[in-house]
Amino acid sequence: MAAMKAQELEAKQGFTYQVEDNVAVLTFDLPGESVNTLSPETGEAFAALLSRAEKDPAVKAVVFLSGKKDNFVAGAKIDFLQTIKTAAEATAASRQGQQGFDRLDAFPKPVVAAIHGACLGGGLEWALACDYRIATDSPKTTLGLPEVQLGLIPGAGGTQRLPALIGAQAALDLILTGKNVKPAKAKKLGLVDEVVPAPLLRSLAVRRARELSEGLKVERTHGQGLKAVAQQGKKGLGGFLLGLANKELWAEVALEDNPVGRKVLFDQARKQLRKKTRGKYPAPERALQAIRIGMESGRAAGLEAEARFFGELVVSDVSKRLVEIFFATTALKKENGTSNTDAKPREVKKVGVLGGGLMGGGIAYVSSVLQGVPVRVKDKDDLGAGRALKQVQSILDERVKKRSLTWRESASKMALITAGTGYEGFKNVDVVIEAVFEDLALKHRIIGEVEAVTGDHCIFASNTSSIPITELAKGSRRPEQVIGMHYFSPVHKMPLLEIITHKGTADWVTATCVEIGKKQGKTVIVVNDGPGFYTSRILAPYMNEAAFLLAEGADIAELDKALVEFGFPVGPITLLDEVGIDVAQKVGPIMEAAFGKRMAAPKALEKVVSEGRLGRKNKKGFYTYDGKKKEVDVSVYELLPHGKNRKHFDAREMAERCALQMVNEAVRCLGEGILRSPRDGDVGAIFGLGFPPFLGGPFRYADSLGPAELLRRLEHYQDKYGERFTPAPALIDMVKAGKTFHAK
């Protein structure tokens, strides 16, 4: 009966068991899912299979691999973590995972992990408990412990096994950042033992498992201990000793293997962490503590700390917010951007880009290199066309330098892009993305030119950040095929794509542009048309409030610091310098014309612009750009209303004034139907504007304060500063109804 129950569980979890040449091959293929994930039921089924392999006298070794096309194990099942209500429950779940992998660790027969595709989180912890790891050289294969990105730490032994295997310094780099590594880097780190072509993975894994069972008496140790035994078997002791002669290795050993060195290592790591997280993200610090405890007090103490910290973090507000963002972005990947779920994207075989500037070059890169289609760029002159090509080449060169591409792959991708000053090559494009100067008449002229040389199926997408798409569509013979695709600078780094539809945009056009964005690696939100759309609109009052604070005599550095402490990646004045002070000045009148006096920008910056201070682009702004340490250019105070007579403002109040302006405007966008949902508003603000992820976005932040408290604070500032703080009607309605923006 027990055996039958175990087999039922194995089948339900998608495991198969085959014996091949005295090696048990355990294949994991979770039914009904595109990726394998780890849950308590998965662990139970795997334990039953191991028990079967242990008892089978014909089995001398085990190979563990995935049956998924491009996935090993993507990590723990996040849905399961959301069912946990208390820290004690989460700690117990962590201990259960640790114990399962400890059993694998102590398994008396060699176990080889055959890794193809994503091997992340709990998936990597699983592989770390095996004796030998082989990964494919596929670009789909990545390894990492990304838990900190969800506000968590590895909870199944990862904080202990990874440092033991690759050393504390390398382990800290992976665990504290949550970054992934490719197979070649994994092998260099010692994270995997071999890298092979995908077609050879299974056969080689079986062979290595058999060799381990026959030729190597592997003690149940990890890190240099296991690697030493393996190297002795393959290269002899001399080869192993030669490896130890590496100076970097000796430096790391010297640092990690004595108490003083360890203290330096961990103190330095904590200092860097605090500088980066500012205490807003507890997970990296908890991971650091768990690793340190393990190294100083032994593995048992380290595992106990890991489980306890994991339990605390699972139920923390920060983790809840980050997990909510994860689910929001996951849901967006499955949507087509319309209410018509039957709307299908059309195939895009070629893209045209108008404008060879910073944005145009970036769009050309993501369209060709990431989307993988030929791109034709048009600019008004040869200089502009050449600039676009140079920009794409420089990004590719950087990737070659970082070894994420070979020079051959770079040349192949570069060959997808051509550029010129005419419309040659546009006849067969499926989508044209325009990134020219923000002038409605110019864009109307370009729409006419494009429609004269392209087929009737061609989509015209504008990268405008302020001109309503409805107005652009009035200049088109095919208005249903006009849409907004608002990218953020730098295009190849910023994750958001904001797609803007007008009332007449065809569903297939929206679905096609959403699909383009996904292929370009973007997180895509779709919003309805209106001045400033969503992101530019909510940024405007935030920046205006910062300008009001400057006009009132605030210190530039203190103002920026207040918003960074709040959680934004940079302060508003630094952002102003980056975007261009003149650009911000031009957006102001557009917003005021659309929304009235509440969006009126202060006149404080007029003298700054008239003095020719444009920001970073001409190395004259609020900060210095002379190659030395970036500092406030104190001479700029003479151009502000209070001159050098600066006032001290409470940092919390400065941050709140700016942040609440953004939140209030986001609520207005929801109430006016610009946004489809609070979820999209949160995603857009976080990925497009840097709203603090640990706060979950404007709407999650509003819910955490409570809509009534948010209303109270806005009314307080309205009494103090006037109509620009007038609460959004949708917020007042929400408070009257006793509801929150996100369902609880």
C-alpha cells in the first residue's frame, strides 16, 4: 500500500524512474506547468525515489534531470509561500527543505545533477546537495539564488552549501545580489563541474555517475574537498596542487580562513549592503548574517539561522510587496493588452525606426538584438544614421567585453541593422517606431510619408512621452493602426514599455505591440490615451513639488537625499539634470494647459534655463560634471529665488510632499480610466520611474497607509500649500466606500 501511494505521488509530481547501465535516472517534469518548481510534495516524491534507488542493488548511482524543454527547476513554488501565515510556519518549511537536501547530501550512492535551462533558487539548492553538477552550454541555462529579489533568502541550505563550494566572497556576490550566472562563469566559479552541449547532457551524466560509483570513493563533503577528489581522479594530485597556486585563490583563502580576515570580509560586505539598501531591504543583511554564522559557528548553527531568518522574511511586509510585484509582472506576461482575449498578435518580420538619436538607437538595439528581426533606421542626415549604428555597436561591444556575447554573435546581430537618410527599405516593414522631436506638425508629416511607402498592414507607433495619441491619429489614413510605444532611457536598460491606445486603436495592433515588447524583454503595461499618459503625468507633479521646495529655499543635496532615503534610486534634482532641465521646462506648460493650475510649475527654474544650464548633457546643471566627485554646483543657488539663503526642511516632510503628489496623481489616472488597474499603476511606477519596490507601488503604498490616512495627509498639505494637493476624487470615493485599491 505504501509503495503504491509513493508511486501515485511520484506520478502526480511528474517524476519518472529509469535504470540505465546501473544508474537510476530520475526525471522531473511537473504536469501542466511550463517550468518545474519545488514544493513539499515534490520533496516527498523525490525522497521516495531516492529510497527506491538506495534499496535497489542494481543501482550504483543516480542522475537527476528535468524533462522540461528549457528549464531545470525554477525555484520554490511561490504560491505555496503565500499560503504561509506565520513566521513559525515558514521556519518549519525551511527546516523541512533543509532536511530533505541533507538526506540527499548523505545519500550513500553518487548523485549527479544534469542541468539544462533555469536552475534557480530551490533548484540550485537541490543541485548543490548533489555530488557532481553538469550544465549545458545553452544560453537558456542560468544558475543563481535570486531569493533576495523577493525579499527572501535561500531557505534550504543555500546560504551554507554555496560558500562551502565556491568560497565566501563569490557566494556573497551571488546571494546578496540575487544575480544569475551563465554556464561558463558557473564552471569558473566551481559551481558546476562540467559544461557540455545539450545533446550530450544525459549520456555524459550517466557516464559520470557510473565513473563516480566505480572509481571515486566520494566522501560526503562539498567545495574544495569534493573538487579535490574529482581532480585527483582525473588529473592527478599535481594538477590539483597547481590549481591551488592561483594567487586570487590564495588571497581568498587567506581572507576567509582566519577570524580577522573573515571579520574584514563580512564587515566590508555589510557596509556596502547598508550603502545600497539603506536598511529598506532586510533580506540581503539576513543572508549575510546566516553565511557569517555558518562560517564562524559551524554548519548546524548556520542552517538554524537560515531557517529562522527565512521564517521572519516570508511574513515581512517587504517580501509581501516584492512577491506581489513578481505576480503582477508574471500576470502581465500572459496578457495581450486588450479586453479581447481572442485578439492575436500579427507576425512582425521587420521593424522601421525613425530617428537616430539616443532613443532611436536604443529602440533599434532592442528590436534587432533582442526581438531578433531586421531593423531599418532613418534619420534626417548621415550623422544621425551613423550615430544610431554606433550606439548599437557600443552596446554590443560592452556585451562582448562582459562575455555575454562572442564577437561572432555580435557581428551577426549587428548585421540585422541598416540605416540611411531615405525611406529605402521601409516598403516591407510591419511596424514603424517613431522617435523624433516632440512636435505634432512634424509627426503628422512623418505619418503621411510613412503611409505613402509602407503596406496597408503597417503599424505606426510613436515613442512620444507627451503628445496625445488621439491627436497623432488624426494625421493618419489608418488611425486604427496608430499607437504609442513609450520607451524609457536608456532603452536597453530600462525594463518598462508603456503602450498607449486611443479609442480607435485596433485590438490586433495592441496585441502585436505588446508581443513586440515582450520579445524585447520589456515589462509591458497598456494605458489609455491622455496628456502625459500615465508615467509622464504622475512624474510631473512629483518634479513640480521638488521645484517648489527649491523655490522655498531647500538645500539641493538634502532634498535629493530625502527622496533617496524614501526609496527612490536618485533624487528629483539629480533626475532633472539627467533628463534635461530644458526638457522639464517644456513639459510644464503642456501639463498646465491640460490640467490647470494644480499642475503649474513654479517659475523658480526659469533663470537656471536662461543661463544655459541644461543638466548633464551640457555639463552645466545643479551638479558639477568636471570629472571630479559629483557635487552640488553652489553657484546655481544665485539663480534661485532665495539665493544662497537656504532653509532647513524636515527630510521626511520633503519626501512626503513629493511622493504624495505622485501617488495622488496615480489615483486620478485610475479614476479617469487612464489606467486599467491599480496593478498596472504599481508596475508602471516601479519599473518606469523607480518608485520604491519595497513599498509595492503607489497603490500598494496607499493601501498600506490606508486610504483615509492618505486623504488626511493630502488635505493637510492642501490647507498649507493650496490646490495642487487637492485629493483625487477617486480617493475620496474610496474612503467613503471603506475600500482599498487592492482587494485584501
